[in-house]
Amino acid sequence: MSQEKAVAGGDDIVDEESASRALSEQQLVRRQKLAKLQAEGRDPFAQLTWNHSHHSADIKRDFEALENKDVSIAGRVMSFRDIGKAAFVDLQDRDGRVQVYLNAEALGDEVYAHIKTWDVGDIVGVEGFVFRTRRGEISVHAKRMVLLTKALEPLPEKFHGLKDPEIRYRRRYLDLVMNPQVMDTFKKRTLIIKAIREYLDSREYIEVDTPILSTIASGAAARPFVTKSNALNLQLYLRIATELYLKRCIVGGMERVYDMGKNFRNEGIDIRHNPEFTMIELYQAYADYKDMMELCENMVAYAAEKATGSAKVMYQGTEIDLSPPWRRLTMVDAVKEYGKLDFGAVKTDAEAQDIAKKHGLEHELKKKLKDCTKGDILNAAFEKYAEEHLIQPTFIMDYPADISPLTKQKPGDPTMTERFEAFIYGRELANAYSELNDPIVQLERFQQQSRERELGDDEAYMFDEDFISSLEVGMPPTGGMGIGVDRLIMFLTDAYSIRDVILFPTMKPV
RNA sequence: GGGCCGUUAGCUCAGCUGGUAGAGCAGCAGACUCUUAAUCUGCGGGUCGCAGGUUCGAUCCCUGCACGGCUCACCA
């Protein structure tokens, strides 16, 4: 093989590996180059540190001040233009790219010859002075260049990049290297999460960690993941919500708490659902759902400004204005407006069932029609007629009590609750209540959920006896809210799929 | 779970109702001291996702499977 003649040494190692791993020609060439470097005592994997003084963005931003001054940079070789006794290298670091200029005169012929063992994808350190090329490109003229890590696999194509979604999600490191907008999205993700913490911390919220493992997965309607403790010989669930633990913190007197972290729901996977996802739940004593509405719109607008510089964002070609105040609409009014149905005039479940039949709502309902309450049917009508129209941020207020087992009833109407959901682009973003703190009513609601579980609804809320006990100790009137953090990040980064805002989304093994 | 689509070189993609595959980038050899999708000359690189079937012959047609994408359903 001609490459073996061209690059001496290390053939035994290469042959052994190729037998077990079926290396491509390009992988073999790079291993041979590595073996040569190691044989010469220049093993890139023996490098320990590199002191770098600047990142690529610093050099471009502060060019005036840095011109002709020495800098030390490091990064990945993204392209290599060898023109004989000189070469241009595009070096990529955390912030972007900067060009490096190498020539034999500055480096010496012997050192310059080392570039024969460099490839696109390698990680190098460069020391040199900052200058502008004749074509105007801000560059670093290398006086010293050290191979810090050898890439044994070639990078995807430099012009078209990496497109295959399967490789992008499975091998996110390649996606991050090749697609700058991916790096940008995940930097924004950090800014958004930081902004949320800042916003709450500055309002005297305490951030707490509640259990992920527990014997009861309650606080939401969802199927949990099941696991097992060897030490306790006990079946445990991964949490589906943090609600019941955070309310215990309120009972204990913390007054304002939140938990931002992963929840796990053993359900379908699509562009809006990943089995593990980030959720923030927050609870504020002596507040109600109207206070939560104000908190929601202000906090989201704050996060948007911190991450994107504006409260107006473009999402999939539509401008979304997150500036408060957001539109407020009751569920009954939303169904009246978009579905031309007046549930305010409906008195009985039977009347509602007639409407459901007339409007073909059976498909939207989980239960048999005769078991459906007016509340179930109102919710179905809302989902069918109204939800998709809620493009600009909208609070839908006052949900039926039947579908809100942890929520305080509306004064004067026990069939409805003080609950809202925030919708943007037709999708739910937040869910909030005036929290139910009456232990006797809460017990009845749990008992109702247990009956539904016995009837086969394995998403009905699990009964949590200690939570009832905590309410018996006394929870002050409290407003609480949950926000799907990944979904918020989707809006603020214009991401089509939730997989584009989760670094390592859940995938089947190949 | 249903439907549609995809899987060909390291990457991005071609491949004609069937005759065992091409391009660009990347790689290798050579030339070139201001290039930037560098350029020029030459060369190598394939289990056509996997398993069956039809056929003289399958990347191509059929069946099944795997993985992925979109979508509907389920689901916050």
C-alpha cells in the first residue's frame, strides 16, 4: 500500500486494529501519522496544557489593540490551505474561527515540515503575532505551532457540513464542531437558564433539590419510569413532577421555592417530547394564580431579552411578542370565541354530552362519552377549536375541576378552578394554579384519581398520603407554576424540534 | 402503534421499469511563500443498512427486519 511506504513506522499496531475495527483508509493514514509522531518523541497525546491568552473572538474584536502583538490561541483545524512554503489554517475555538498563517521562513524548514503530519480535525496551539493579510483577513502569524491532539477520524465535509439528523443527535460533538448555530443554541440555553435563576433568586426564591427517586410518582398525569433499589429491595419511580415535594417546602415555611431540573415521563417521543426534559416548578406562599401570571410573563420576557436581546422573537417565521402583559382569556371565553360554543349556558353533563356528540368531540375524549363531565367536554372543545389559534402569548384561565386535582376551586363555582395555562404558537408553555391547600378536599380528589386508576387510567395521579399529612400541618395560600424549560428554549432559539435544544436526546441504540 | 419518506466512499449527494457504481469535498503522491469552498497534475478508496425472495443477473423489483426523519394517534 502506497501510504505505508510514505509514512514509516507503526504498521503492526495499525494492522492489529484494522483487523478488529475495520478502519477506513483515512483512519489508517491518521494512525500512521500518529505512530510516526510518537516514534519521533512528539506524541500529541502526551501534551498536558496550553496557555492561551485569547480566543478567536477577542482577536477579531480587539484587532486594533492587538495588531503586531503576540497572542497564544488554541483550537481545532477546520481547513488547511497548503501553498508550498506557506499555509493557511482556519482554527476554530469556542467562539468561532480565526485564520493562522504559517510559513517556512518564520518557523524554520524543519518545523514547517511537521505540517505534513497535521490534518483537518487536529487540535493545535499557536503562538504568533496578529496581523491582517493582503486580502484583509485578520490572522495570526505563527511563530510556534504545537499539535496538542491528533484527530484519528476525519471531520465531515467542510462546505456542506454535517446534515444527517441521526448522526447529529447521536454524535452531538460532531454537530457542535461542524454547525456553529448548534453551538449558539446551546450557549443561549445556558443564558436562558441563568436568566430564570437570576430572576427568581433576586425575588428571594430559594432553589432546592427534590428527590428524583421515590416510591410515588405523583404531581402530574403521566406514566413514570420504573427502577429498583438493590439496597432497599424496593421498586422506585423516576419523578414526573416536583410539585408535591415543593409544596412540602412551603408547608415547612420556605415561602418561595423552586426546583429546576429533569423530569421523566415514560411516553411518546416526538418533536415536542423527550422522555427526560427540564422543567422548573416554583411556589410562592401568600400568592395566587394571578400573581403567577404576572411572574410568568415578566420572567419569560426577561429571559428572552437576556438570551436574544429582545422580547420579540421570530419563531418558525412568525413574530412572537413576549412583552407583558399577555392576553388573558378564560377557557369558556376561548371556546366561545374560536368554537362558537357557549359552555357558560351549559348546566348539566347530559347537555354537554349532546354538544360533544354534535361536534364530533368523542375523538378528543379519553373516556366513554357517558362518563364525561361538562368539564371534560369543555376541555376537549378547547383543545379542538381554540388551542391552535393561540399564537401570541395567551393565558387561558379557569380550568374544569375534574382535570385539575391539585387546584383550588373558584370562589362561587366549585366545578371550575383557579388555574391557567400559558400558550404560545398553539403550544402549552406553562401551567399554574392557586394551589389546593384544603387537606380534606385534596384527599377526596386523590380518592377520585385512585378510582380512575382502578378503571384502567394508568396516568391518574398516584395517591400520596404523606402529602395529605403535610397539608394537615397547614400550607398557606400559595400560587405555583410549572414551565417546560426546553419548550421555552425552543421558542427563544427558533428550534423546530425539542431535540435541537437537548444536547443528547434519547435515541434507540443502533 | 398507523401512514409516508430515507439509509450508496469519511462527509454531501447522483445513479435512466434490472447488466455488480459515479461526482464534489476529504485522503495519498507531486508543484506552488497572501490563501480563504485556494489552484494545478496524477492516484487510491464501496458488505449500495441487514436478511430472504424473484431473475441468467438485483443498489434498482418483492417480503421481512433494524435505525432515522416527517406526520397522525397517544401524550403535557
